[in-house]
Amino acid sequence: MPGMHGDLRALPAAARRAKMRDLIERRGFARVSDLAAMFEISEVTVRTDLDALAESHAVRRVHGGAMSADKSPWLEPTFDTAAERRVEEKARIGRAAAALVESHQVVALDVGTTTTAVARALAAREDLENLTIVTNALNIALELEPAIPRMTVVVTGGTLRPALHSLIDPLADAVLERVRADIAFLGCNGVDVDAGITNTSIGEADVKRRMLATAARTIVVADSSKLGVVRASRICAVDDIELLVTGVEAGTSGAATLRDAGLEVELA
């Protein structure tokens, strides 16, 4: 986990716990094993620290680690709020992901601000012809509208979630059950070696799993702040996807753990 410097072993317990709390608030989740390696202390000591932080309501203890007390795994920012974060990184991720698409393909494009960056990059690629894009995001359909008729844009059925511009159950599978995609680009709220690919919304996670099932190739696009984060609803294991495209901000160490688990990672 980036952002920690200096000899952390020498810190008094109170200072160490404060740094743990700050890190957990910033990343949303931290594993006991990661904290033990970072602070060069035993996992028993880490658990004691996390229990003390939980007793003061500074963090929330969960299996294997702790989550921010201020960020419920059931809550998520609105699309407009998320769109203001890591704008340049998401644009790079979008261009890198769009470069993987070829003419005459069928692409499933999931809801989210990073997948919206993919849509913008696809619309800008005037070399693409006869591309079919299936999406469960109304804003993405509008982003792609200027690319018609080079692209055919298909919107799934479902119930609208206004804050995210997404379509979920009931009826979210009205189109997806009839589609076989060459590539599915999935967004998410967390990427973790043990927990897998996770999302805050259970309803959206269900649609993401259907998109994954339709595709010959599944690619997750997620900015670096999602790495090491765990959210409430599991989409799939990391070995169920072919590639993760994230920002260079993740660093070689951030990508190394995922690569060691067998996941191909592209830094944009």
C-alpha cells in the first residue's frame, strides 16, 4: 500500500494506530497481513491495534482486516461525484482499453465513470467500423450517440438507478441473455486478490456477472484507488477475468500482488 514512509517499527502504539486509521480511511479497507508487512509487526499486534481502533469507532472490523467507519460498503458516491475524481487517470485507462477493440466486434460496456472514459475513447476512434456496443448505462449510450452509424448502440432493459444512470433488475437481462460479446469492459468498486472483484451495489453486481457470462473476453477497468479495496457484493474472482487496466498510479508494487495471483495487469 503506497503512501507510508519512514521507519514504522519505531512508532509508539498510538501513532501507529493513527497511521493505520488514516490509511484505512483513504483506501476503504486494509488487510491484517498487509498492515503487518507494512509496519513490520506481528499479525497479532495488528489485530490488537485494529480492535482498539474499532472500540473507539475509528474503523470497522471485518474478516481479515478493517474498513473505514465512515464508508459503509452499502453506500456509493453518485456518478457526478465519482466523475470528478482521478479524471486524467480514468481518461488514460479509457484510451488504453479502447485500443483493445477492433472493428466488427460486439462490446459489452458496463456502467461507471471509468467505463464512460472507455466509451469516450471508442467514440473518438474514427477507424472503428460496424461496432456494436451493448450497455446498461444511459449516459454511455448518449456518449456514443455521435458515433452512430459507425457504431450500433444497444441499451439493456431494466430499472433506472438515477444517481448512477444505470439499469438494473428487474428486466436487466432482457437484452444480455440474447447477446454474445467479444469483449466485456466491467467497472467495479474494489479489486482484491482474496476478495476478488467487488461492487457496492448488489443490483449492479448482478448485471456485471451477466455481462461477464456473455463475453469471450472480460476486462476490468478500474482506477488505482480501487486496488486492495473490498466492497459488499462480489462480482467474480480475479482469475475469472483476463485483464485489469488501471493507472500507473498503482505502481509496480500495487500491480505485483495481482500479477502474482495470475492476473494480467496493464498500467495506463
